[in-house]
Amino acid sequence: TGNNIANSSTVGFKTSSTVFSDLLSANIASSSGNSQIGRGAQVQTVQTHFSQGGFESTESSTDLAIEGNGFFIVEDPLSDSPLYTRNGNFSFDEDGYLVTADGYRLQGSIYNENGVLASGNLEDIQVDLVSQIEAKQTENVILQTNLDSNSEILNGGVFDITEPEDTSNYATTTTVFDSLGTSHLFTCYFTKVSEQTWAWNLTVDGGDLSGGTTGVVENIGSGTLTFDENGNLVSGETGTTTANILTWANGSDQNQLITYTFDTTQFDSDSTVFSQDQDGYASGEVTDVDIVSDGTVSAVYSNGETIAVAMVSLATFINPDGLDAVGSSLFSETGESGTPTIGYPGSSQGTLITQALELSNVDLATEFVDLITIQNAYSASSKVITTTNEMLDELVNLIR
């Protein structure tokens, strides 16, 4: 009871109770036969109760809690023996390992460089906090747009690169990246050619191109979009930049080819861009680490990219009451607990709650009631000793 009360604020602590049994170790002869004499009580076992504790929200992205029967798997870097805990108060050490307050490393599965999870093997979860991600040049751009079917035909439907604003009905700008991670602004101009045909022209500032002039617009791609009578696109869905024109002035990849995909309609509503997406990015460094409810640990980079690093593993036991408490809210496997079942957060292993800690499951009200009961029992037992002592004194006095 004292241990429970002392740990009422310990993260992930599980309350325990003492189970007593009586002692019958002596027999005496009587006129009715042998009679058994009680010899008192003994501690039969101390039982740990793994009931669910409450949750407390925190500001740390590395604080984790489990709702369910699972345990975090941790390992001493100097030992190969895994230990188990419900205390999810983790942090990163100087080497980027996700560790407990005592330096035990959290275990999980690691994603390889191709983004494939190496399931089946438990490893220390480590994030290279000083790493950089290389720039990735843009290869694909997807535009989801609508072009107003009521638009006028300007300049006879002919786009003039020297007067792009006056010879196009609509334009949208997309930021793309070259192989060095340098950004460039591509502007796609849409010009209505006929009732069901539009031309698109892709342009960039000439200052970005080798031999080009800043402020002079250069055409780097063009194509035609054809729609049916219902305003749906029937041809021209994809188009590409002209590879031999993309000779960047900064010395990056001189043959960058970018494919444009047009998810475009021609309805009787304003021309607009619903969404645009491109697959390139600049170089970046780690700015944060994100852990989500499915257990995925990801590095977040300054360029907005997020790369999965590892998946937290959880263990469950057939008989968690059989685990051996080794201190610091850690437990070890025993023959009574059974072999752990290893898996990822979910309905069977337990749900992971991020930016939260599981509180102790100690009920102070119950503990104080138990304390009063124990005190009363102790007081009553002391009366037995006092009474016995008085009877022995009286027996001695009879002889005198």
C-alpha cells in the first residue's frame, strides 16, 4: 500500500496488492481426535494489476501512451535482453536514439532507403537529427482546373508570347525545382481556340535559362486540350516541356523533362484552379520528428517533406500478471508470463496515443481505505499479543 501511494504520480505505474494465506502447521491431540492449530498468516503473492490508467496530454511529440494491453519494447544498449514498459516518456539522446529516461532504447521496425518496412526484425529506433535530404527535381505536375466555357476567343485564338496576358483567357503559376533544388516559376497560359478547343502554353522567365534574358518570357512547352459537348476532356490530357530548352543558367541538370497532366473540365463557371501538385522539392534538414497513431516515426524536413524512419512495435502477453518487475517501470519476461506476441499498434496490440502519457492506475481513495483496514488489523493483532502476555503473567503469579 505504501508503494502504491508513493508511486501514485509515476507514469505508467501499475498498482499491486498483497494476497495472504493462512498457516496450519501444528496438530494437537484432543478427546475428539486431532485438532489443527493456526499459526497465523503468510504472504502468498504480490499481484500486479495491469488495468488501464488515465491519460495526460503533453506538448512533446515523443510522449506516447497505450490504450489496451500492449507494452513498449525497450533494450539496454549494453544488453540484448528486451524489457517491457507502459511508461511512454521517451526522448532523443545525443545519437538520435529514442530512449527512456534511463537510456533504454525503444524498439521497432526500420524503413530502408526505398521506403520499405523491414518487418520481423526489432531494432533500435534512431533518427539522424543532423541529416539533410537531397533536392529532387520536378518530373510531374498535375493541374486540376476548370476553363470557363463562356470565355471569348482572343486574338483569333492565337497565343502571342510577347503579349501573354492579352492573348490568353486564364493563367496559373506553379513552382517547380531543378536538380539543385532551385525553384522556378512556370506559368501556364490557357487560350480559347474554338468552342471546344483550348491551347496551353508553358512559360518561364528567360533569366532562369542559359543564355536567356531576365524579364523576357520564354515558351518551354505547348499543347491543345479538346472537350466534348458535356465539358469533359477528351484529348490532350498530358503534355511535356521541351527538354532541349530547359538549359538552366545555374548549371543544374540540362535535360530536365517535366510532364504536365491536365485534369481539366470546360463548364459554365469561372476559370479556376482547384488543385495543383508537383513532385519536386528543395534540399532540407531535419526540423522535427513526428510520431502518428499507427506507430510510424517520421523525420520532418525544412522543405516540407516527411520521410518515414521506423514503426514502433508493441508486445502483448498471455499472462501479464506473470511479468517480473525490475524497477523503473520496467518488466521482464518470465515462464509464467509466456512468450510475447510482437506487432504494431492496432486493435490487438493496443492503440497508440501520441503526445500523451498514461498515468498511474493507483486509486488513492481505495489505498487510504486499505490503509485504515490494515491499521485496524494491526491494532487488533497487537491486542492479542498484549492479552497473551497478561495471561502468561497471571500464570506465573499463580505459582508464586
